[in-house]
Amino acid sequence: MPTDFDDYSSKTDANILQHLSPGTASNNDHGNPVFFTEPERSSKLDPPRRHLSNFAPPPPLLDFLLPPPSRCLFARTGKPTRSLRRTFTSSATRQHTRAIHNPQKDEDGNEMHIEITPRASNRLKEIMAKDSNPSLALRIQVESGGCHGFQYLMSLTTLPSLPISSSTIPLEAPPALNTSSSDANAMPSGSAVEKGVLGEDDTVFEAENGSGAKVVMDGPSLDLLKGSKVDFTMELIGSQFKIVDNPLATSSCGCGTSFDIKA
């Protein structure tokens, strides 16, 4: 027969089962076990878990196909670095011809300059080498005349080693040299080179490519040809030194020896 100790044990077990967490078992009034289930989870707040086997592993990373980090940075920004822009700007504005004697300035205070193209400087270098005359220079003078109002004359001259006083005036100007030739490889002979002098308003320009090519212009001629280029062209009619890209010229003749300027 049951004792008081058995009643106390059954009541104690019932109290313990009532405090068990959900998902454990206890006895109901009829003595049958009852299992408590967890409340249903909200699908919005806690989505159902998926097994990791449903996801395929990522493809292997091929490092050798990736561009270098510097190229990636350039692709994202789309702009070069500041140092590259500075290098490009400084090289683009560098002058290749400088005035080595008596530089002149215009009315606005800007230095007047010309450019000697590589073809012209190489041609003058060839003439200097043939005549063994490192002091040879190309003199360019502008005079009135021609079919367009102005024409320029060219002659080869030998520069003095030291500037001569401005009071010294040559008795006779060196003759104009016809630089045209049917042979593109022809060079003027040494007899055509006159030993000239430098006047008070003469300016001497030299190419900075190491060729030693020099061009001499007087003040009025430089004022009409400032900003232009001295080039050497080889055409069907002959080869010659020529003035090109004159910013003051509005028109010129076909042979390139006569031009008109802005009024």
C-alpha cells in the first residue's frame, strides 16, 4: 500500500516537471506523458535555415588574371596622378630655340622668339660640317616687295667670335642667297658664305638640340617674323629654307617667299 513518502515524492516530481523548459515531457492528469513543443518561428524575423550543402563553393581565384594595383587605381579614378600632369605640361611648353645674343622684347614687354625646326637645324649642321665653319649662321631679312607686300631674303654668314661695336657698319650687305635647289641634297658652297658683322639690333638664335644651328635677324625683321618657324622643305620645285607658321601673316604666295601681314 502507498505510504506518505510515496505521495510526497510524486507531488515533488510533478512540481519539477511543471518548471521544465519547452520541448521536455511531463504527465497530465491521466498519467500520460505530454511533450511541450517550441512556438513557431516567424518567417520574416527568422527565416528557415538552409543546409550548407545547397551552396556551391566559389570558383578558385586566379591571381595572375588580375591587373596590377596601380592599373586598378587608375581605372577607378580615370585620372592620372598630379605628378604625371605636371611632367606633361612642363615638357609641352618647353622652347627648343633660345636667343644667345641681344634678345629683344615687343611693345608688351614679351620676349620675341622664333623656332628652328629639326629639319632646318639638321640642314644647317650639314652645311657647317661641309664648310668646317662652326660659326656659320642663316641670316633672314624682311624687305618690302613681292606679290604680297613683304618678302624675306636669306643668306649664309659667318658670325664674329665677339660682338662688334654697334657703331661698326658693314660697307656692303652680304648678298641674298638663293636657297632653292633642284637637288634636295645640294649644299651651298663655301664661297657663298660671307663674313658678316652683327649690327646694333641684330639678334642671334640657336637651336637647343645640340646641332649648333643659328639664325640671325635684325630688329624690324624679327618684329614681323616673331613667333614663326624656320623650316627646311624639300619639294618638287626644289629644297629651300622657308618661314612657316607666321602668326602675323594673313596670306602668302605659293613659293613661300612673299607674305602679307595683319593691318
